[in-house]
Amino acid sequence: MKLNVGAVCGPGGSKKNKTGHWRSFRPKVDPEACNGCGICFMYCPDASIKIVDKICIIDYEYCKGCGICAHECPRDAITMEEERK
């Protein structure tokens, strides 16, 4: 029996509900400072961060701009910038 409840967990779990337009600030990654430690990934409440080739990549379609990644980054490789729309 297959149970289809419509719940999908993980990054981009809701393809129809892209939440990135909610933010006022966006995280910006300095690739020279980022060492891919993954701490930002672990703390991101939206699961909108992945580590590719030891660099933090942010999915801006789902990032709400909470700033937790920037706060937790031990190398200050992530800064928050005002969103320009």
C-alpha cells in the first residue's frame, strides 16, 4: 500500500512554494574565505544550502534570509546584504 500524503522533506521540498521572495537580506558567500566546512549547511533552517567542491552554494529560491548561516560561519565567509528587488 502506497501512502501519498504530499509531504516532501529536504531542500526545495515544495516546488510550488518558493519562499526566497520573503527575504529582506540575502547571504553572500566569499568563495576565497569559504573552506566548505558545512556548518552553515547544518544550521540552515530552510535546507537551502549545499556544499559543492568545498564551497557553500545557496539556493536563493528557498533562502528566507534569516542570517543564521552568516552568524554561524567560523570564517566570516558569509555576509548579509540588503536584497535588491
